[in-house]
Amino acid sequence: MPGNPWTGVRFIAAWGSRDVLDVVLVRPETVAEVSAERAVDHGVFRHPLRFQRIRLDVTAGDVPPFGAGPTAAVG
């Protein structure tokens, strides 16, 4: 999908894995809250994200792009 911030990013199956996942990029319409640990080893996050809940009170337009905003992600 042109303009998607994840275009060209490789996703792996698990920490330490060399298996690359097939990904289909979509237009974001629903916001989900997740929990994440910031532990990074050799440029890879150690633990997967954990789904918390769907946020019906937030639109996709309310969420800053990945890496932007007051608490930018690092990794």
C-alpha cells in the first residue's frame, strides 16, 4: 500500500527467529491498544506485543504515526 509507514519493513516470527512473516498492509481504520516491553537485543524486540482492547473512543487519525508524537518509539 503506497504511503504506508510499514512499507519495506520485515517482520520475524519470534525473537531469535530467522523466519520472515508474510505481511499484507491495510488502511488503518480501527485502533487497538497493545502492551509492549521495550527490551531490544541486536535491534530486535525481545517480546511480542500483547493485545489489550479495541479503542472505539479513538480514531486512526487521532494516533500519531509510528516514531512520531510526544513519546516516540525507539528501536
